[in-house]
Amino acid sequence: MNEKDPRAVRTKNLIKESFIQLLEEKDFKYITIKDITTKATINRATFYAHYLDKYILLEELVIDCFEEMLPTEILSATDLNEEIIKKLIFFLYEYNISFYQKRKIDSTSIASTVDNLLKYKIDNLIEKILNSMVSRNELDFRDTNILVKTNFLISI
């Protein structure tokens, strides 16, 4: 399947929107593939042509939302300074409000999955910024490895 094919894009969007609506109606653990396909008015084979399971769909939804909301200042940051850290913290706060409250998602069963995906994305962003600082000799490479490996900045 060609991911850039307009029909495939339309179908994936339909699946995602149906999934979001279902998340507003019931907890993730109770949502079945049949629920998703019924709401999206597609068959199971079409769903499985795009996603292995509902967990992969959830991951894609979380990451898409993250990337859509991520401010350019954070994405293009080359220094890990106080301003960027504040923006990052504020962004994570806004992301959580958007993902859970604005979409009326009240699902404790997905909270750890969402948190782990966010942690992974933030770790990658911070590592990119730190590596940029290392390449400009503003930070020692050993310090970067220690910070990234211990997740020092995420645990603050």
C-alpha cells in the first residue's frame, strides 16, 4: 500500500477520527477492532492493512498529536537553556490537557503508554539539542552521554 495515496491517507484519517471518538465514549481497554471498523465504516481487512492492532493506532495518534503541537522553538532549539526548558515543560502541560481533557479522553489504561511515548520523544529532542551543543564544543561529549543515559533532565 502506498502511504501517500490519497485514498490510504483518507482511510487512515477516518480510522483515527473514529478511534478518537471511541476514546471519548469509553476506556481504551474496552475498545475493540470491531468498534473501530464499525464507526469508521470499513472492514477488518482495511483496518489491518493500515495497523497491526489498536496499540499501534494509539501510538501513532499520540505521536501525531505531539508532532503537530510541538512548537518550532523547541524543535529547532540548539541550546538547552532555561527558556527552552520552560517552554518544554509548558508544552508538555498543554499537550496533556489537549490529549486528555479537550478530547474528553478519560482512560487510565492508556496513561502509561502515552507517558512512555512522550518520554521517548522528549528524550530524543533533548539528546538532539545536547548533541548540537557538543558539536559546537559548548558541552563535553561525556557529559551528554551521562545526561542522556541517566535521563537526568526528564527526572527533574
